[in-house]
Amino acid sequence: MALIVHQKALQMIQQIKPLIDRIARHDRALADQLRRSASSVPLNIGEAAYSRGAHQGARFDDAAGSASETRSALMAAAWGYVGAAVVEPVDAKLDEILAMLWVLTHRRKAG
């Protein structure tokens, strides 16, 4: 699969894993939610890559929702579990992913 957004989602997983491990020491439930939402991003993109029509758009929408949820779960920085500087690279990667997914979902709706 040659979708660049899928590659970026896998990079996000690599970046976020150490954060999840640190968050789990303080809040296992939040770490579990973060792990599930982050995992859902590349999984839905991968499913969309081989879907067609409305199903494809729905999977890209699901991936965007999971990316947004992942960003919200990074509120761990606000709890003091991890520093804001550690979260910034993951947040930037999520920005890239969300921008790409926006194009994919809106291009399909407009066309």
C-alpha cells in the first residue's frame, strides 16, 4: 500500500509508544484508551485503501476521528504525566495526518 498518510500514521505509532508507556505508570486506563485510538488510525486507513465509494470515505472519516481522539488523549501532558515538549512531535504528526485525511474525505465528498 502506497498511501503516504498510512506511513505517517505508522510513524505516529512509533512516536507515541514511549509516551503511552510513561502514561501507563500513572493512569493505565488513559494509556489503554490512547493505545486503542492511536492504533485505530492506521487500521482504518489501511481498510480504506482497499475500500471503494462510501465505505472508503467512512473509513477515512473513522481514521480522522481516531486521530482527533488520540490528540485529546494526549491531555496526559496537562495531568503532568509527560511534558508538553515530549507531546509536541506526536501532535505535529497528528496535524499532518489530519490534514491529509481532510483532503481525502473532502475530495471524495466534493467529487
